[in-house]
Amino acid sequence: HMTQLTDAEVDRVAACKVSVAHCPESNMKLASGSCPVPRLLAAGVNVALGTDGCASNNDLDMFGEMRTAALHAKLIASNPEALPAPEALHMATLAGARALGLGDVTGSLEPGKAADIQAVQLGGVESTPVYSVASHLVYCTGRHQARGAAGRRPGGPRERGGGRGER
């Protein structure tokens, strides 16, 4: 999880094109340290977002993980502009696909790519008014607002899920 990196190690990680799986809630629960996400991103490292396993992150909630990652990055960098919402959303989507070597196949909504789309209810009091969809997904949304999913494999049939967690 890269929580104990020196500046020289950040440079080496970047030079070696290593992808980092950032799991901030797990790191906090285990008190294992803070991943220097702003430094890694500035060095050009692909930083993906994850939850780790249920033993070190009980809820496995990616919406909560995005929020925690964005807020924690601002705290450790002493900079309110560190890890803006669109970057946190990118870490949870395309950066994760790239970390797995699948960035050309999935991770973003583009013609020809496999895709999963999660419908999110943004009509509740905690989510209105919507000024920035990315900001709302990162800072206002919880997994209780997920309302089903649809997916497609390149050249394959569309799949639909009915509700929370179904695909």
C-alpha cells in the first residue's frame, strides 16, 4: 500500500512504472501509515483506489473510500486542492483498470470497451443541488444510493442487475 515511502522510493516507483493500490480506510484502521498520494501523482505514478479485504475494511464501500482518499490527501498535503474529486473518481475507475493491465479494455465509458454503469440516486437531501457530478459522487454519495447496474462486454450482450450488489 506504499505507506512508508521516501522521496527516493517515490522516484523509483515512478521510474519503474509501478501502479499503487491506495486503500486509505484500511491503512487508517491498521494504523499502517499514510500513502503519499499527492506526491505519487505528481511523480506520474498510476494510483488506483481499493478497499483492501474485509478483515481490514469492514464495509468495502468504494464511495466511502473515494471520499476518505480525497479528504485524507488534503490533510497530509496541507493543501485543500490536493486530490480533487475528478482525480479520486479516476483512481476508482480507469486507474484501477490500468493497474490491472486492463486500461484498454475497461475502466472508462468509451466505444468498444467493456463497461459497467452504476446508477446512483442523487435526489435526496444530502445530494441536492448537484453542481458537480464528480464532486457529489466523491463527497456526498454513499453505497445506499446505488440503484442497479448495467454492463457490456465488447461485442457481447448487455447485462443488467436489479439492485444493490446485483449484476
